[in-house]
Amino acid sequence: MIIVSSCLAGVKCRYDGNDNLVAEIKELVLSGKAIALCPEELGGLSTPRTPCEIVKEDNQLKVMTKDRVDCTAQFLLGAEKVAEIAKILDSKQAILKANSPSCGCGMIYDGSFTGKKIKGKGLTAELLSKQGIEIKNETNMN
């Protein structure tokens, strides 16, 4: 079973209430080969919600909104829930939303809310990687 970001399967769960539909990923879910999960919603965040980015503060990585509200706990809880589901399903692969503070792998936004990207992983991508799950995104899934 492949773990996929819900927004890539067409679920309107992005921070702005929209989706990032990729037809091929939706088809994986509909055919029973993948399960769509949104770590941010699983962590208790609403949709829509204020955009978040990973920032370094006091020598710690935190997930903060543009308004400086700390959402780290919700992002961690969502990551843990996705990791638990992946373990139950014995998942070996995930296709996650590029650049996201939850799902980004390789590049994420730099915490300045200016659109600048840096090397890094979102919290869910990091945790799944530690479980040995191969992480891809919608730009390199094939």
C-alpha cells in the first residue's frame, strides 16, 4: 500500500482549502493501491488554515504560521499518525506533496514566507524516511 498526500488525490485539504490533484495519484487510490492521508488534518489542524513553514528558532526546528503561531505539536502528531498507519499497512513507498512542511522531501520552504526554498524534509517525510519508506513527490513519482 502506497501512502499518498490527500491533496494529490484530489481532497481539498490544502491550507487554502484547495487540492493539488494529480490524476495518476487519484487513480492509485481508486484502484486500492494507495491510501490518501493528510498529516496536517490528522494532527488536528483545520482546513483552510494559516500557511505554515519550518523555521529555526532557539536552535530548534519549529513549524510556525505566518502570524508566528507555533503549530509544531499538530504537525508532529499528524506525522506520527501517518507513520503508524504506514507501519500497520507495511507500506514501502510514499508519494508526498513537494515543498510542504509536512510532506516535502528534498526541498521545503525556508521559513521566511517569501517562496524561497532550501534543502530539507517536512516532518512526515522525515519520520517515514526513518521507517525505511521510500519518499517520492508528484514531480519525481515515476
